[in-house]
Amino acid sequence: MNTPAHLLIGAAAFARPAQGRILWAAVIGSLLPDLSLYVMAGVSLYVLGIPAQVVFDQLYFSPAWQTVFAIDNSFILWGSALLVGLWRGWRVLTVAASAGFLHLAMDFMLHAGDGRPQFWPLSDWVFDSPISYWDSSHHALWVAPVSVAICAGLYVILLNRGLSLSAKLFFAMLLGAEIWVARQWLLFF
């Protein structure tokens, strides 16, 4: 699933109230499983000047990158963080870990051929979903519009929770990014 969708879904699901530390815990928890990809791809593309085809066809699937993805996409680690947050009564950690865990669950179902080993450190097994959020040969022509519609609905829900003006603009930009990225996937893949 596209990162903007994860952020909108995580905030709508767990940011109650939709302000302050709880809102940003949901946003950060939703972002963290994808953050390493942005950092590694960004450095590779814009600092090292590696062509996009090499980054996404070779480096993405390399053992080194897959190890990083295994760590930050581990149901075991995110589940442990969630249990610690619940056990200690740390609401910010509980919200962040819940949003991260939801991110992983959605990715588990929507990565066809590009999934991650989500049971690290217990296993390197990768679920190859029959459904993809971006690949039209795996039903993305159905998934992308549904994802955009869900995100638009969740944006309305967030608006009704009394967001600050800056948060409204932030989530509007995320919705715009989700629409643009979904359009790109549909046009090119």
C-alpha cells in the first residue's frame, strides 16, 4: 500500500483524539515500516546517482536491503512493541505500535512479488499475495481506486475530529499524494 494511505488509515484508526502526541504517534507508527525504503532509495538515487532500475529491480531485492526490511516490517518486533505499550500503559507507544502493526497487516495482503519477510527473526519466509496495490497484473486496477476512496472517506472522518488547520492541510496533502501515486501506478504499471 502507498505510504500516504498508511498514514491516513493509521491516523483515522488510532488517533483519538486527533491532536497532539497521539495523532503524531499514529502518523509516525504508520510511517516507520516504510521509512528505511525512502532513506535507502533516496540516498541511492539522489546521492549516489544509481539508476532507478538498479535501485528497484536489484537493490530492493538484495540480501542487505531485505534484511533491513525484515527488521522494520517484523510482526514479531511490532507486536512486541505493542505488548510492551499495553503492559506498561504507555499510550503513545501503544498507538504508534498499533499503527505500525496495521501497516504491516495491510502490506502483507497487498504485496505480490515484492513482499517482505515479516516474521523476522523467526523466519525469512515471505508471503506472496495474489493481490497488489500497484501491479495491474495482480488486480491493482481494482485495489487502487478502492484505496483512494477509503482514504478520501478517512480524510472526512479525520476532519470531523477537530484537526488543527496545519493537520488538515497535512492530511489533505497526504490524500493528494495518494491520489497522484495511485494514478501513476495505474498509468505505468
